[in-house]
Amino acid sequence: TVLTSELAEHLSVFLSILISAFFAMLSILVSKDTSKQTGKLYEQVLKETASTVLLEIVLCMMSLIISLAIIFLPDSIKCWAQIIISIVEYYLVFVMVLNMLILIKRFKALIDNG
């Protein structure tokens, strides 16, 4: 289905909450003390997890900008632009969901081993 203004408004709220959660997760990862961990694998997973969180933040911000564009586009432009923007938006959301599953797995491994 095509992304409507109402759906874009709900998606904007959800993405704003996700961005704040990812920033909180990033602050936890940055404050993690690696001096007591001797394994280089742990440090590598920590850095990769922080990079993945940053990627998620960028994807959420791009998706949020697209959602706001859908909300404020005039109705006359929405015909073809709405279909193209909807495809891009759904793709970004799909990539975000897949990356979130990877993040959950890595975050659990970091907490279990740290």
C-alpha cells in the first residue's frame, strides 16, 4: 500500500522514539569499559555494534525525513512521488528491522560476556 499522511505521522513518532533509544544504546556502548576484557574479539564486537547503532540512527533519520516529506507534500504532487517515496520508505524500514535483529544479538553477546 502507498504510504499515506496518517501512516507517515505514526511512523514519524515511532522513528523518533527509536532514534532516542538508539542514542541511549550508543551511550551504553561507549561507556563500556574494555580495560578488564582481555579478548580482542570482545573489543571488535563492541566497535562493530557501535557502528551498527550509528547506521541505525542514520537510517532512522533518513526515514524520518522521508516521512515528514510525505506529510507536507501537496496532494497534487503525491500521485507518482508518493509511490516512489513509499518504496524507498518501506525498503529503509525493512533494512532497519534486519539491523535491529543483528543489534539485539550483538548486544546480548556483549552483556553476557561483559
